[in-house]
Amino acid sequence: MEAYEDFAHIGPGTVAGKFLRQFWQPVLVGDDLVIGRPKRIQILNQYYTAYRGDDGVAHVVADACPHRQTQLFLGWVEGSDIRCFYHGWKFAASGQCVEAPAEHDGFAATVKIRSYPTEEYKGLIFAFLGEEGEAPALEIEIEDPEAVHIGIDGEEILSIEQGTDEDEFNKNLAEELDESVLQQIA
């Protein structure tokens, strides 16, 4: 088995999936996310719900309501919250359930879905899909129209020159990764 084969699978719990979730991911073109119309997206072999609140801010949350696993993109947006169409549970952009009709008082406060830090930059919506907690700052530098340089907290992590052969790029990336990084995420 060649070293780069670990990067062939990117789902949750895989070596490449864990690695890629440590970085901000471009998930949508901003113009494709209309205010008040949730959209199901698939990134890194996992589904999420993206929506834009009435204030125009983009949000990314878990794909399904925890009650009956109904896909949240089938629901509707109220302000900056999203409501499941099945039983009407309503979730804030933070993922906290704020209303659960037909449930006892205080029940909604015990329910939460995963939400993901989201930022919009130059017409793209980025989400940090890594572990819960503080996301690193999103830093993207476009110094040359022929290249893209991506960094986190001031440290460059990836430089892509346009026209790079993708297979060669993937092999080189696997060879250049520090062994300690792979051990940390394995």
C-alpha cells in the first residue's frame, strides 16, 4: 500500500478526513445560498445543511434534526434560526434547540445539533468542519492570479500553482506531510 492511499477516503473518522477537517473548507458559492432557502450540501463525504438567515449571514449546521432524523434543508428559516418541517423543532444558528412544540417546558434547552463556524470571503462560503471549539482564523492570500496560498494563523499550509497535475500533487502532498501530523490524527 502506497502512502498516498490513506488520502483516498475523506469521510468522518478516516485519516484524510480528520486531517482535512482541521482546515476551513469552501462549501458553497455565496450567490447559490438564497436568504430563507436552506440547502443540503455534501463536503468531505458528509452531509450538512447550509442556510442564510434573514440578516444575510450564512450558517452551516448538522444535516438532520435529532428527533426523527429529518433532513433540515426541508424545513424553513425564521430570522437566523432553522425549523424542522416534521415536528417543528427550531434551532438557533448555534445549534441550540430553542423551540420544541408539544414537549415539556425546558425540554428544548436539553437538545442541540452541531453547528459549524462559517465565514464568507470573496463570494465563497467557508466552514470549519473540525472538532468543536474555537476555529482557527480564516486566512487566504491571493498574491498571484496564477496561484492560491492558504494559511492558518499566519502560517502557510498549502500553496497551489494553477496547472498542477492533480495526481502528482496528491502524491507530493502525502510525501511532504510531517509524520507527526499523521500520527496525531490517526
